[in-house]
Amino acid sequence: MQKFIILNQEDIAQLLTMQDVLAAVEKAYSCKCSKQAELFPLVCHSFEDGYEEFDIKSGSADDAGIFGMKLVSAFARNSDLGLPRLTGTILIFDRKTGMLRSMMDGGLITNMRTGAAGGVGCKVLARPESETVLLVGTGAQGPMLLRAVLSVMRKVKRILVVNPHTPQKAKSFVEDFHQILAAEFPHFLSSITLEAIDNPEQGCRQADIILTATPARTGIIKADWIRPGTHLSCIGSDMEGKQELEEVLTAKSHVFCDDLAQVIAVGECEKAVKSGLLNPADITEIGDVLLGKAAGRQNDAEITIFDSTGIGLQDLMTASFVTELAEKQNLGIHAQL
């Protein structure tokens, strides 16, 4: 008989903060590169490119005493049906016994850890004095990316937002995020300006940090637009064929990633490597930077890119933390099989 906890999105929202998730994501990267955790092969499938997709990320973490998996699906037309575009389920198992410990909604954790990944990239690689942030994309990950960045970058003064295809969505996003800023970051409210802009080039030419979160399949961010010293955290490319940055931009930058094999196969680096513009040996895993085994940014003029395809350990470390808190606070539904 297996006894386990079922947690819905409301339970998770009570338990998790962005600071918790940032710490869990850093731990995931560090444990992977120190061999204290293991990733299993990614399973992904697209029923219709850009509209109906799913993937399964899984792994084990001896340090946390768990293994598990997450299945997440992205169905773009769900919004027309009054359903969430992004859904997922996470299962956490005990590493020693194989018994199920928890089953939980994966949507909020996916959004939070995806945003946190971009934030960790900024914390480790962006210039500390960075003031202007450009967000490209206004979907579910946008608010989480900005939450994460504001949690780690203390000198941000300006946030620009662009939707490459529907400018009006950027204006709506700015209105909504202003309310989030007032509720969650009141200390920033008087010092940060939020602005919707019409096109990516306009923002790229002003930005110190660029966050990309789109389903693009061609390079919508051009090399000529990027200023020296810019950092880019890219989270949109997570399946074969997706691409947000022009290949020549990726090739001329100092590139970091969450998992080398994965970014070559399905990440922002995929097309640059396949075209011969980028040597995989020149890509550094961010976990090695966190462990002090590899260098990060070399100087203030260098362009840095963090290619975040998403690894199962981010979900598992976050879900493990949630499971422990739920057990202590007696939250969720206690079930058995």
C-alpha cells in the first residue's frame, strides 16, 4: 500500500515563494554538475508545431532522496475553450523504496521554475549594474521571469515589454504586471518604469538584459541589435526546430546552458551548432559556474547567453521542497493506493 499526498495549484501557491524556487533551481544545476543527481532522456512530441505539444522530463537526486517525473503539455488553443494553455503533473518517489510520496499539479511549478531559471542566468551572468530589462513574449512565463529577475537584480530601473506579433498584448501585460509590482515588489514601485514597445529591435538596442519567452521557430532577435555587455536569458527553445536568436548572435556570444546535450538537440544552440557556427566545446553548463569549476562573464563588454531548455531536476528539486513543506504543514489530500 502506497500513502501519498495530492497537491493542487492552490496548495502549492500557499507553500512556494520565488526565492524558494530560485534556490531549488540553483541546487538542481549544481547537483547535476557535481554528479549528485541524474537526468534521464527527454521525451517530447509535437502533435502540431507551435500549438499542441507535450514533453516528459525525469531524473533522480540522491542528495534529496527522490526520483520522479513531470509531464507537461502546451495546447495553444485552450484559451479559446476557457482552459489553461499549459498543464502538467509531477510525481515524486522515494529514492530508497520506490514508493510514491506525492502527486501534484505541475503548471505553477513549471512556470515558477522556468522563470527562476532565467533569473539564475541573470544572477550569474548579467552585469550587476544592469538597469534596463527587455521581455520578449507576453505568455504565462513572462510574469515569472520578471519576478525572478527583480528578486536577483537590485538595480533594475526600467522594464520594456514587447509581443513580436500582437503589440496590444504587451500593453495589457504591462497593466497587469504593474499590479503585481505593487503587490509583491512595493519597494521597486517608485523606481521602476514599465513600458510596452512596438518591436523587438527598439528594445534590444536599449536593454542590458533580454528575456525571451516565445514559441518562435526563426531568429527574431538579430545580432546587430545587441549592445556589448548585454545578457540574454532564453527559455523559449525547448523542442527541436525552435529558435529565438539569430544563429550568428549565438555564435559570437559566450554561451551557457542548463544541459549541454539537450541544448544541442532542442535548444537555442541547436541551429547554430548544426550550421557549424558554434562549437559545442565552447558551451558551458551553468552548474559548473555555480560550483566554481568554470568561469562566467569575462568582462563588461561580453555578450552572454543562457540557453535554458528546462531540465527535470528543476521540477523535482522544487517539488521535493513542496512535498516536505506539505508533510510538515499537513496540506493537501492524503491518499493511498
